Amino acid sequence: MSPDVKRPFIVLLASHWLSMLGVALTTTAGFSWLFVLPQHMQGKAGNPYIGILIFLVIPGVLFTGLAMIPIGVVLARRKVLAGFSAIGDKRAAWRRIGTFLGLMTFVNLLIGSQATYRAVQHMETDQFCGQSCHVMKPQFTAWKNSPHARVECVNCHIVPGATGWFAAKIAGTRQMAAVVLDNYHRPVEPAMQSNKLVSSVETCEQCHARDREKGSVMKVITSYGDEEQSKRTQTVLMMQVGGSMTGIHGAHMGPGVEIRYAATDDKRDSIPWIEYRGRDGKTKTFVDTSAKGSLDSLARHTMQCVDCHNRSGHPFQLPNRAVDQALEDKRLPCELPFIRKAAVAALTNSKSADEVPAKLAAFYRDQSRNVDLSAASKVLTGIYNDNVFPDLKVTWGTYANNLGHTDSPGCFRCHDGNHTVKSGGESITQDCTACHTMVAVDEAAPEVLKTLGMK
């Protein structure tokens, strides 16, 4: 037998193009799997057909490459037996394979880094956050209707920097697993409720300066009545927003002020214990006189912006508020008799968006009126779809707004007159004027708006 036939495997491997091609395909498939599989498992791949690539195409390329390697070695051995020359020694073979693998590694890293970069870019988009996952449809829909619709999701939900990004991806992996296993919460818990909320110091306060003085801000609330010709009234409030030293913000978030509290429920609606440290450094502890049992075991939270502004990024409306706004915007035809009453009833009593037009039509049939309801039905169906998601158990009032106290406990969670200091009997104020001055209450034509040219 010729000595060439006994050449080492590495020499035979480097001596035939088929075996080298097999190595190229194997390394390419390996790198592709390395980059694409984690993205798929963590929910980073937005294309639904990526699974075909991962579980069919890449394995096919990998096994094809693995099969080509021994075939190429056998063909190289036959080549030697036939008297054709092969690579001279092991060192030359290693140099050839090393150069080849280095080139392939560079190419794969180039391709992989671009794919990873694009994947990361896609993960940072609002479309990925809201549209790639059906579970987040309510939040995405509400975000589009919010004052923060131009603010990217990651600016509020991810702590800036590499650590925050990594923590977000770990959380995303858990959420992806919950979706795959179909054991996620319905409705999806707000970040505050699940204790995964990013501090407002690192998110909200990157844009909203705590020490900015806003003074008094006028708020106009327009409402409509349930009469046949819905009566329009307006309430005008001067909100004492203040800033670093005055008003609502100064009392809760001013320099030196820190408020800690304990809640008995995940939604933090029931707050029996409050600790207030003022600018003078003195601390007062207020306890709800109706609270029962020991409060020592309750977790303590430090008050921040989102304890009140909890729905600034994802506002959901209640039926009456949504209908009032639609009437004010002239989207609902005000000339329809009892339109406000009929619209609120249709929204409240429907179990799906498809039922809304029928509920509205039934009201007018009961009133023995023949009216055109097509425009009103379209508007109400849109309102329903923006606020109610039956398959995710999101209905009217699921996500309460803590800003104010008319639609949810909100301010009255603390300012209810029941929180007192045991030693001195001092209570947390419930004085309305501490927060706002009521300039007009349910007036048809508030004089102040006439004076300001806002009739």
C-alpha cells in the first residue's frame, strides 16, 4: 500500500473540495443556529416563519455538511490511491483548514452581527412590543391613544444602560415562556401590580423635571346628560399642581419629602399605613383607623410619579367618559334623542364589539323611533374595541386610573379622612382646596370660560 494512503485524516480532509464545502456548510449552520435560536426562544424574531428556518432549513444544511465531510475524505483517499497528489503534510493541511475556517468565521460573524443588530433594533420598536405579541394588544391600543404615543415603549419600561437592557431581556424570556405555555395572567398585570415597575426616577423623570414649577393649571371637564336632548355642562377646576415647593407635586415629591406606604392588595388600592417625612426631616406615621390586624408584615413602597399617574402611558376610558368625549368631538350625532343614555347602555351591556350596534338599535326600537344609527354604531364600536378585550379579560374599569377620585379611589386611598397619627390625632387632609379650586360646577356656560374667550 502506498504511504500516501495512510495520510492523517486532517490531510485527507483538506485535500478535497467536497469535504471543505461540508466544513463550510457545518460552520455556517452552527453560527446561524447560534444567532437565530436564542432570538426565537426569547421572542425576538418577529417573522412567524422563523421556526421553519430553525427546525427545518438550518438542520438540513448542518446534516448535509456533516455528510459531505466523510464523503470528501473518502474521495480524497481514492484520489491518493489513483496516484494524484494530495497536500504534502499535516502542517500544510492545518494551515489550509485554519485559513479556511478563519475566513468562514469572519463571514459568519459579519452575517450574524448584522442579523443580531437588526434583531436588537427590531426589539426596541413599538411594533415589536405591541404587535408581535397578542397578549399586549390592550396596552398597545391604549398607548396609541395616550399623550405619550410618540414616546417609545423602551423609554418607560427599560432602565437605561446595558444592565437594564439585559434585565428586560430576561423578563422577556419569562414572558415568552408564559405565552408559549399559555399560563400568563388574564388580564395582564400592570408593572406596578406585579412589582416589576421601573422606577420613575429612571424613566418619567428623564423628561419631566421634578423641580419644575407649574403653578395652577385649569382643567375643564365637559359632561352630557341623559335627557332626550343631552344637556351639555362644564366643570372648571384650577388644579394646584405646583412644583418643587408648592401644590400637589411639592407636597408629595418636593425636596426632602419622602412618602412610604404599605398596601394590603396587589393593585395598591387599600393603603392602611403611610409614613411621611417632610422637608424639616421629621417623620409622621399615619394609620387607617379601620385597618384590622397587624400591618408590620406588609411590604413597604416609596411613593413615585406612577402611584398617581399610573395610566399616563396606557389610558383606558369608562363608557360615560368615552361617550361624553365623542359627543364633545362631534363624532356622535348630538341630534339623536337620548343618544348619551343609549350609547352608554349599548357599551356597558355588550359582551363583544359585534353586539354594540344591535344593543343601540334595540334601545331605539323600544322607544318606537326610526332613526339612522349607522354613524353612531361605527363610533361606539370603535370605542368598545379601544377599551374592551374579552379574550384577555379586559373590560370597563379593569385598569383603573388613580389620577383623581371620581372614577376610582385614586387620591382617596390616602386622603379619606381615616388616616391619622396615633400620638397626636392629626389626619391626612381631605380639604378639597388643598388640590383644586372649583371655579364652576356643572354649569351650562361657565362665566370664567367666557371671560377667557373659551366659550
